[in-house]
Amino acid sequence: MEQQRYAAVITGGARGIGEAITRELARRYPVAIWDIDLDGAEKLAAELGDQGVQARAWKVDVADYDAVAAAVDEVVEHFGGLEVLINNAGITRDALFIRMKPADWELVLKINLTGAFNCSKAAARPMMKLRRGHIVNIASVVGLMGNVSQANYAASKAGMIGLTKSLARELARRNITANAVAPGFIATAMTELPEEVVQGWLERIPLGRAGTPEDVARVVDWLCSPGSAYITGQVINIDGGMVM
């Protein structure tokens, strides 16, 4: 008999990489779509609902722990449990380090890294109760290699990798895996850059193309599947060979 599936929470799940992950996981799990764009999240939830998927949208500020904890309680009440967390919500505030505003440093760290901490902390309890679960953090290759004008973003993503490894060690005894994926140059609204900048990135990619949100989503889905049951604490680069 197939094991009952409980909710997958996808933060920033209404657009870009988050939307692709939501659509992919919806083939396996009920989905809770968290996004500050409630209209977009509700539209996606309605579309998936028309396809027979259990889906519901929440507007959640991941930087607010109390709001996150309340939303987790609502997800558990609505779906009966929480089995998967995808920490995807994130922002950029790019500037050369010497010109970076302290407020922009703090905001990026607060949403990208503290947000992942808040969501993981709140979601861990219902997963521990189930004695199973998957946490996948959407990091970035810049968290491994750094990047000009992205000291705040790179630091937040490097922090997510450290958080992933610590969660993996702490939660393994409850059969909860924690892994990270590190996308490279993925074609989304966030990477709509001048053509010469895009070309510069493409020249550094052995496969010679930008990745797609679906490239990321398929790996995330696998990390939340029985096929990855013995994998935890790992970082998987999805970058066409850019970093190796």
C-alpha cells in the first residue's frame, strides 16, 4: 500500500523556480504555496486544483517567525500533516561591496537565510511527529564561488549551505533529510540582464546554455522522493558544469 502523502510547503512558490518546483511536486504531494504575491499563489493553486491536485495558497513573510509558525499550523490542520519544505523564497539587492547599504545587506540575509531558518524550525516539529520528511534549500553557485556585486546574496546562500548540513545532522535520527541545490545561471525574471552580461555567463558554462526552472525542479522533486532516501547533507550543483 502506498504511503499517505502530506503537504509540501514551497516558499516563493508562485513564480520562477518556485513555480516550477510547485508544479513538479504537485504530481507527488498536496502543495502549500507560500508567497508574498498572494494573487499569483491563489491563481496557481486554482489551476492545480482544476487538475485534481490538493493545493492552497498562503501569503507568508518568511522573515517573520510568528507568521511562519502560524502558517505551518494552518497547513498541518488543512492537509493533516507536513512532509516537505522547500526554502526557495529569496531576494537580491545587488551593489558593489564598498557601496552596499547596510540595510540591503541585512534585508537579504533576513529574507534568504533567516527566512530559511524560520521555516525549517517551524516545519521540523510536524515532520518529527511523522518521523519522516524532506527539507530542500535553494542555495546558489554564488554561495560556493562568490560574485561581484552580490556579497549579501552570496553570504546568504553560503549560510543556507551551512544550515543544510547542520539540519541534516540533527534531524537524521527522525528520518528527515536535508539537502541543498545550487542553481547556476537559470533563465528567470531575476536573470533578465543585458545581453553582454548574459553572454559572459554563457561562456562560462560547459553545456553552453542557461538552465531552466524545470531543470532545478526535477532535481528538487527527486530529493523529495524515495529514490533519494539515503542522501542527506549534500549540495547538488545545477549549473551546466559552471562550478566543478
